[in-house]
Amino acid sequence: MNQPTDEHTSFLIWDYEGAPPKGKWIPILWKSYGESGDLMHSIPRLVEVNANALRERYLAWIYELGESNIKGKRLVDHLELRPGFSYWWMTWFAEKSNVYKSFQIIDVLKLLVIEELVGTVPGTTIILNSDNGTLAQIFRIWCENVGMAFEWIKKKRNGGQESWGRSLYRSLFYPIHMVILLTLYIWHRWPLKQQKMCQNIDDSADITFVDYLFHLDQKALTTGRFVSNYWTDLISTLDHSGLKINWIHHYIFHDAVSSSKQACDLIARFNQNERGRHSHVCLDGTLSISVVLAALIDYCRIVWMSLRLNKIKHQFFFSGSRLNFWPLFRQDWRNSMFSSDAILNCLILNQFERVIKQLPYQKLGIYLQENQSWEMALIYAWRAAGHGRLIGAPHATVRYWDLRYFYDSRSYSRTNRNDLPMPDQVALNGPAALRAYREGGYPENQMVEVEALRYLYLANQLQERTETEGNAGVLRVLVLGDYLTSATHQQMQWMEAAAQNLPASSRYTVKPHPACAIEPKKYTSLKMHITNDALSELLTDCDVVFTSDITSAAVDAYCAGIPVVSVLDGNSFNVSPLRGIEGVIYVTNPIELAAALLTAPASDRVVAAPYFCLDKGLLRWRKLLGLSLTETKAVEA
């Protein structure tokens, strides 16, 4: 990757959209997918070219950061919050949520690419065109360290001023932030305490499922019967098995269940309709004064631990690099140790300890796996309570650049000293997920293949898809919104611009993500139909699907045989679950989007190897749960 330089070489790092200005320098595009060559370099494109080495290097650094020696102890040991359980595994660093939290991880890898590309030749000049002050600080320190010249050209920011209320809130000390958020959290969720946790837990059940009170089928909301799009046909399989199940739901606010009072009523209806077969509780049903006080004590311990780790900033250098990444990660450290995230982590840990201890011995536990901080609390509480086997189930896709799913291979070794919390097995939903975990170095003997419960409808999707004569000559575009507001807004802006270059008769159907509503008044020039209909129905009536580079729904369309066009955003990684699969079209601007939407329906689609396991008999799930493969016990209607 290194390019030859002489003592008078200048590099212009262009951190804006559009083409960089011409001059006596080599342009480096910070956020654009231009063509890389001797005269210009695209950093997002070079990140993709060197993806394997960069990902491994970042995961290795996170492992080494946790193992770093500070005042004679490893960082993970400094942060031990329970015997054998380190709070380190609940921090933003260990979680590595580059898609939803730690967005600066892409900047880290871009900086590593630039360091190798530019080299460290004295006399070299780095010219940064950017309004990113943190980026400028890192470049300035780096150039000073290696003897290069640095110049920062900053444009005036566009957009309105931050509201006075927001500015005041941000200026408060972290403990005040924490108190405000904790008070609001308890205030909004206190109604869930009415569940009477002890009464709702079934002492005769010995299997527990942990999930979100989210992605509920519409039938669940209207009839009060538990129908989950996470578990789909497995619920009826469990019903007919005669097994009794405890369900622990992690409630998050969304439009379908918009208040804790509504969630409480819904849980009560689930329990009433289950007739003793399944028992449902919400994690927030454990809220009490004693739980809150225990969480506050843990929070104070974490603050004290972090104050003693004032030398942590010296650990933010990668091996073989002269770049200091502390300015980028300073906020993640504060969020993990002082902010509302820290107190919520403490609260969730104490909540799981309370509810898991109340369970009778459970021979099996299954939870939705995304390697978020709450899962680490669950794993610890499950082990501490002495329950049986625990299985993590990634419910959607395992994306290459979603770093939450991957760790340095050394993290999987067991030393019995604040190790990475791991389930006994990971239930992976098909060949793609198995391949991703294997390539990530996950222990082979702890992986098992199961059916993709959320995607079972795809087994018949190709047969169900029809082309109606009434739509002849009409381009039918299905837009699938994203979880992130920013990603969805970018999609809709591009779609609005691209529509100007598409036939006037084109039809646009938009399905928002359940957690991110779309307001039509923001995109008035786009005549669209917004719907919350099931994706399985929408895929039978479209010619092409347009998605962000994050959403897992792109796989639904691909497996259904529909052309997929996805955003490729230079501000992030290519987080598409279809990354590396031939036949998917990626676009970097609205002009490319319009061209792709026009040509994609007529192109030949390359059929890849199977992505999911779609056996509707659920033989693999039955085997994993110890259910009979041939007989089921009848359940009274």
C-alpha cells in the first residue's frame, strides 16, 4: 500500500463530498469511493481492499487493550465488578458497536491506511481539509511525532445552532446526566413492576428464553397471543411439545408498544392466554429500591476504578503505529465509565441477577445474541446462579463489518480470570453465519447449525412471487428503511433525487424499520406509499429493492430472487450482510442509484450458495432443544 514519497511531497486529505481542488498535492479522499491510483487515493476503497488485515489488527488491539498492564494489573482485572466478571466486557470498547455506537472505529482504520499510504518521510506535508477538530488533533500530534508538516483548512460549519437546552444538558457533569436519565428510566418503566415477578415465573418450567419485547407479530398486539417474529414457528413447536417455558423480555420503546403500561398489559394478556404453558415477564419487573441502590453502588465502584486508571490514555497506540487514538476514544471511555450508559449497565446487571436467582434450576437457556453489554450481564448471572446449558442465537445476519460478533481468537481461551463471557453454544442460522464465525476464529465445537427462524417464509418466496399484467412497464421500487435515523434519511434523500431521473410512472413503496419512522412531509417531491405490511408480502410485488448498507432485510430480498441495490457510504464500512456476494449492486450517489434501479430488474441475477437453513420442520432446533423428532405431545386447545 505504501507509495514512494520525496521530501517535498504534499498530501491533501479531503473530508468533504465532491471533488477535491487541484494543486501540487496528491489528493486523498477521506469519505468518497473514487478510483485509487497514483494521482488520487480513496481511503474507503482502500479500507475494503485491505479489510481482512485491518479487521484482525483492530480486534487484536482491543484484546491487547484489555490485557494491558496498568499499575501492575491487567485492565480487565482492575475492572472486576463481581468475582470472575470484569466490567470491561460491558464497556463500549469490548462491545465494538461500530454500527450503532462507536462510529469512530471507521476513522481509526482510515487513519491506519493513511499512515501506511503516506509513510513518515520528514519534509512531507499533510494538508487536512475538514471541519472535524478531533481528526485535526490526531493528524497534528502524528505529524509532530514523525517530523512532518501539517496544515488544517477548516470550512465554516453549515446548519443551525445547537438548542440552548441541549447545550446546557451537554455541559452538565456526567453524574448529573446519570441521575437525570436514571430518574427518567425508572419513572417510565416503574409500571412494569406491577407484574409481580415471583408469581409469573413458573417453578415447573426448566427452559428459559430471553429476548426483546419487540418484532411482535400484529396478531400478538390484537389477540394477546404471543407471536414473535424472532422465534416464529419455534413457538408452536414448543407448544406442541408440552414443555413449559419461562420467557424474559427486555422491553424497548417502539411505536407498536409505546409505553411501559402498554407493555405491562400485553405481558398480562400473554400469561392469561398461555394457560400455564408459557410464563412471561419483563426484565424491568425487577425494579425496586434495593435493585436501584445496588446499581448505584456498582456505578460508584466503576467511577472509582476509572479515576484510578488515569494513565489509560497512554494505551491508545496500535503496535507498529505512531498514531495516538485517545482523542477518538476519549468519549467512549467516558460513556463507559461515567455516563448514563454506565448506570444502565449496572442496573441491568442487578436486574438479571435478581430475576435469574428467582428461577428454579433451568437446564437450558436461550437468548438473542448480538454481543451487547446486557448479554454479558445475563451470561454472568446465569453462571453465578448455577443453571445449565446456555445458548446464544444470532437472530438475523452476521455481517462482516459488524464487529460486535467478532473477537481476537485469544479472547476465546479460558483462564478463569475475568474471561470473555461466552455461552456454551452458539446457534447459527445457516451456512453464511457458520462461515462468518469460522473465519472469525470462533471455537468450532461450540457452534451448531439451526434453522433461520426469522426467514422461514423465504422457503416458499420464489414460488409465491408473481408478476402481474397490470404492472407491465411500471418500475416497482421497494425501499427498506434502516434502524438508524441518519442512514434512513440518507436513503430517502437519495431516493428523492434519483426519482427525478426515473420514469414518471415508477411506483415507490417504503417500509420503515419498526424503530425508525419516516415522515413523508420531509420528502415531498417523492410520491411514495409508506406501509408496515409484512416483508414477505411486499417482496411479491416489486421489481427491485433499495436498502441501506446496514439493514439485514437486504438478505430477504436477495434470497427471494429480487435484485438488490444498496448504499455504499464512505462515512462507514460496507456493513451490508450481502458484502462479497456477487450480483448485488452498490451505489455511491443518487445518479448511480437511478441507473441501478433502471437496469437491475433486467439483469441476470447470480444465485449464490444457500444463505440460511430453511427447513420448516425445524429438525435442527428440535435436536438442540432435546425434542422428539417424530412425535409431539398434543396440547389442549
